Amino acid sequence: MEITQIKQQLGIDQVLAHYGLKADRNGRLCCPFHADKTPSLQVYAKTNTFCCFSANCQAGTGDVIDFIQLKEKSSKHAAILKAKELTGTVVAAAVVPIKPDPAEELPRKAVLLRFWQGVQKSMAASKRAREYAAGRNLDWQKLEIGFAGEKLADSWNEALKKSALQLGLLHAAPAGKLEPKLKDCLVFPLKDKEGQPVSFYGRSILESETSRHFYLKDRQGLYPHYPKADTTHLILTESVIDAATLLQNESISSQYGILALYGTNGLSAEHLEAIRSLEQLQEVILFLDGDAAGRAAAEKHAHTLQQLFSSLRISQVETPQGEDPNSLLEAHAPEVLQHLIESRTGFFLSSEKEQERVEQPQLAPQQPNTPVKESPLKADRWGLYYATSVALYRISGSLPQGLESLKVSLAIECLSSNRKYRSKPDLFEEKQVVRAAREAAEKLDLPVHLLQQGLEELTDLLEEHRREQIEKPKHKTSSPAASSAIMQKGLELLQKPQLLKELNQLIGKAGVVGEERTRLFLLPVALSYKTDKPLHALLQGSSGSGKTHLLSKLSSFIAEDDRKHFTRITESSLYNWGSYELQNKLICLEDLDGLKEEALLAFRELQSRGQISSSTSVKDEQGNIQAQTRTVYGPIASLACTTKGEIYEDNLSRCFLVAVDESREQTKKIIDYQNKKAAGLIDAREEEQARQLLEVALGLVKPLPVLNPYATKLQLPEAAHKQRRLNELYQSYVQQLTLLHQYQRQKDKQGRLVAQKEDLLQAAHLMFDTILLKVDELNGPLRQFFEQLKSYLRDRDQEFSQREVRQGLHISKTQLQRFLYDLMQLEYVQLAGGHGNRGYRYRISYWDSLEALKAQIKQHIENQLEKL
């Protein structure tokens, strides 16, 4: 059987199962070829291949035969025979074990361990190495130190030499002989998380000015080892020799964790990852050399550590000029190191305009078992960002509101080189995440598994952040810019016994002229956006009647972030908002008449159902068109204006109908206000102060649950239209008044505000005009015109012409004709004679009594309230 046929018939999943392994649903598992805690081996079932993305693993990429060869630690030929066996074409007993070819490369860890054993023996045997160590005040019997002599590899077999050459432990000398890369060096092991040597550092004993420090290629591992999990104070030194100096001092090593940097620029990603894993760490101590380079490196690393680990205290040991931890022992007793560490100071950042000491934040005392955990996801004016030990992940722009995707504008910046990788992946798509990690790793020269892990952590944090934004409190307790003084005034206002009266006066001071009952009625409607069942109002009036001005003024009392003001809405624009961008917002429409039917439908659904959904078509990664549902969630409160007398019934039944006062008395009030403002008699600053006080006070109102014990004891007039919805609106309005008085109302055992009889009385009083409009078959503007017409004709002949009414009531021809047409249709007015060329004359045919209707409804409500 050919090798190609074996690969076609033998699946990677079958090979994994043979060795008792199984990938997860994403095709990942912990790599069996190195100590792997986080799955870093990716399996590709379609191509029957695998790839380990860990920088600590030499498995790399391969097919089923390569996997078997690595697992069996055998030759290629033996792996092929094993693969044939797994396909069922060869009987297991027929397979003859073959010894590994000595020319095959040996596993990395085995070679490193063999090298380490060799240099340790050389250290014990080399007199000059021991003398150099003693001259540097290093006790080689306490410390793990080796020595790489010239003849170290002479006794090694070819397989070991080949592997050591591949790993960079050996190199070819000019004469063709293989010599240690760390020749004539003290050798220190750099260890992984399991405490095994994975690389080495060499310090030349020849004291050459140009060749002192040596590292193997693909440097990895830490010296002396990864810090212990319970480390609370960690010392960072500039070199391995300095770390070894502190390590052999038991009074220091017993109190502090010790970690060596690899030079002034040697704070690597692996160092940061190790620091990040220390959950109990409180302080990082920089004990670097006492020269300009050491001080500059200390400041640089302090910035990096403070940015990544804001809760840590960063301190610095004041190393004497020209000294380092190791050189201090030449002229001083060992106790000097302990003294310097104990005398350390908080770090000062000299690059700032005013030096500020970097201290550990003083947190308020915490209750047992309730730790305060700060999210590692941060925000600035450019967007969100998240820092790991190797890279900074920055999200530009806003997050998608729909929960079905998480497509973001992503920038990954390498912390050591400041190079950046940019992409726009959907973090919910596993393939895109893997691809982004690979491309970023290739460009930034970083371990791909750490970048992929960072992206997965970023996705979780963004999900949590978006969830918090959705579930954040639906009210504002205060304005960020509000001072404590105005906050106190707002609270005092809400605690006053005559709250509604005080609010009404304050609304007048804020610039709302007249409309005393209407403006006070609309305030709780606007405030209802905070609740789960908000209210809606439709302001009805003729052109130029002041309805838009009233709407704008009232909406200005609501915090800017909680209101949306629109002049018009296109057909599909409401469907294109983010899923939660309209949730618990006050929507203000200047002109409902300009909305087309499609926009009105969406607006009605947001009002009544609290959400709208649309089915759209999108393309997936392969270019296939698929259906996708977009949902915009409410609920919303709304204030809208209209000039129409007849409103579509579905729109009308969902909201309170409010007629703007177009009487002569109201006109005089407005003109008087305009004149005073033009003459400078009205202080604009006082108006703004009143507006700010109203905004702060309303911001202090919280959406608490309300219990109305009188809800079953009050019935609206039977003559009212749409009683079901009108009753629901009335009960909701009572709840809003109770919420407005929440600082004066009692709560039951379940924490609900209990409505008082006063709340029902006030609701009935403020809603009286709205209830009347629901009962009256004439709409608001039409009723106002008819009452003016009756008053005008009371002392005159009952017949009238359009001209004399226009002149007597100061009304336009178009508006008068529309009113007369509506009254004639309802049989309130009829033609009395005349001719089209000479003009028609009209007569009122039905003299109803609005006052009698008002008295009847008022008496109906008051009789019920008296029985409560």
C-alpha cells in the first residue's frame, strides 16, 4: 500500500482514538507531546493533519504518519508500518519493532537534559570555572551552575550531536569540530512552568568586553524558575548573575520571589505572563544596576508593569552608582543587600510633568468572601482595550448591539516592538479568530497560542461588557456634572409635600409659558421611560400653536443620554438601530404627520409590544446568502406632535391625546413672555438653573415596583372610547405619580411603593382633559374651535358666513374650511342657504353642552374617589 493511500484511508480521528485521545468540538486538545494545560494542538479532520501552536513544543505540523512517529518515538518506516496496521491491511503481530535510527533527531527535552547533566559534571571538574564563580561571590554548590568546556560533546553519539546542533547547543568551529555554543561559560538553566530546563544562559569566564552574555536561539524559560504561586513580593534583577546572588542569600530568597531579566531590554512576554499568573502578588521590586542604563530601564519597565497591572505596587531599590547586586558583595557584607531592599521606595515616573508616586491603591475595607475584582477590559476616548503579557488588544468604534455576532475593528500591538496588526474579525467565528491569531503571530513574531488565548479572553470580556451595558441600570441617579449642592436641592425638591405644585412652578421658570395642567400632566409621561411599561402622549394642535416648543422644553428636563429627538423617521430606520440602543429611552417626534406607514407601523410596535423585528439577508464567509433576524428592543416612552384632527385609530389608542391650548388667553401669555425676553426682563441663567434642577431631580427618581391597593375600586366613564386601553393608561399614570413621590411614600414588605389615595386624585385631575377627549367625539382642536364658535354666535344671529367667522375668530380660510367640513360631517353644523358664487351661510344644528359633559364625568370620578 502506497503512503498516499494510507493517508487517504487513515483518519486523524482514528489515530487519536487509538492513543486514547479525543479533540473537542472545535478540533482542539491538549498536546500529548509537551506539558500542555491549555489546548494548543489543532486537528484538521478534512485534511487529516495537525498543528501544535505552542512555542514550547517541537511537534509542529504534520499528518497521521508524523503523529504516529512522534507518539511512538520511532523511525519513519516504523510509523508507516504502524499506520498500515491501523488501516487494517497489516496484522499487528506481523509488525516487527525497529530500533530508532541513530541518525534521527532526538526529542528536545532529552537533549537539553543530557546537556545540563554534562555541564554540571564539568563544573565540578573544572578548577578555573570554580575559581571564577568564587571570584563573583557565587556558591556553585548552593546554586545550579554548570560549565561548558571545550570537550563537552566529544563523547556524544551522532544522534545526540545532530540534535544538539539543531538546537544551537553546538556549533561548527573553524576547524570543522563541533564545540559548545556556550564554550567557556558558566551555564545557568532557564526553566519552564514544570521546572524543567528549556534553554540556557551562559556567562563567559574569559571577561571579554564584547562577548560576555550568551543565550541559545529561540530563548525561552525563566531563571531561576517560575515564581511560586503564593509569591506576594517579587524582585526583578537586570541579569542572571544578580538573581543568583540574591538567590543564595537565604534571608532574601525566603521572603521574596526572584526573577532575572535578560538585560535592560529583557522584560519578555514570558516574564509578564509569569507575573500575571501570580494571584497573590502585591509588589514588584526593581533591583537593577546603579547606572544610567539601569535607571532608564527601571522607568521603562515600571511604566509597562503599571499599565498592565494597575493594582500592583511598583518599587525600586536605590542601587549605588556604578554598582549592581553582585558587585556589592565584593566590598560589603551580605547584609547590605537586605538593607537596600528593605529601604526601597515607591517608584517615581520622571517623564510626567509633575512626578507622581506610583502607590498601591488604598481600597475600602472589604467584607469577607466579597472580593472586589476589577475588569481587565479598559476604556478610553478611543475605545476599549485589553492588555496581556505579550500584546495590547484595542477595539475601535462601538460594539455591534446584536447578540448574534461580535464583528470588531481590532488592532493587536506587540508590547516589546510596538508593531501592530489590524483586522476586522467576527470574534464569534472560530475560523476567523484562529486566522487572525496566525497572521498576527507571523507579523509580530509572537507565539500564536498566546495570541489566540488573548483573543479568546478578549471575546469573553467583550461579551460581559456588552451584557453589562444591556443590563445597566435603566435610570440615572445623577448627572456626572451635577454638583453635590444641586443634587441636594433636587432631593429636597422631591421631598416637599406639595411636590406637583413645586414642579409646575419650576417648569414655568424654565420657560414653559402657560399650559399649566398640560405641562404638569406630560412630565410623568416623559419620565416613564425608566419603567418597564412607559407611557406615550400625542400633542394635537394647529400649525404654529406651540406644540413643538412645548415638546422640546419638556424633553430638555430628561438627561441627554436618555432621550432621542427626531424631526423625521424614514421607513426602515427604526429597524437599523442597535438591539438595545433605544431601550428605555424617551423618543420625541416633532411631526408625526411626516412619517410614512412603514415607519408608523414600527413606531406603534415599539410603543405597544416593546420591540420590533425584521428579517434581512446577509452573506456568510463563503458568499452564501442567508436569512438573519434583526431585533430592536424597547420599551420606549414617547412624545409626538401632530396637526391632524383625525388620527389613525391604532396610533390614537396607544397614547394620551393632549390638545394644545390655542385660546386667546394663551396667545397673550406667549406674546407677553416673548416681549419680556426681548426686553431683557427674563434672566436666561435663571431659566437654565431651573432646567438643571428639574433634570437632576428627575434623575433621582428610580424605577421601583408600585402597589396600588385601590386599583379595583375606580371605574372610568362607560362613555369613554377604548376603555381597555384607557384604563391601562390610567393605572400606569397612577404608578408614575407614585414613583414621582417615592421619597414620600411607604414601602410594603416586598419593597414596593404603596400608592395613596392622593395619587389617584391627582391622576384623575391631571388626566381629566385627556379622559374628556376620549369621551368627546370631537377631537381637541375641533372642540376648541366649536366652543369658540358657539361663544361668538351666542349674542348674534345663528346664521353665519365663513368671512365673518374668519374675521371674528382670526382664523385662516383653509383651517376654517377644514373645521366646518368636519362639523358638517358630524352634523353639528349645516348649510342654511346661499349660493356658491355669493357665498354659503351656515347654522349650528346641535348645541351640545361641554360644561354639562365635564360636570358629569367629574362627578362620576369624584363619587368613586370619595368611597375609597
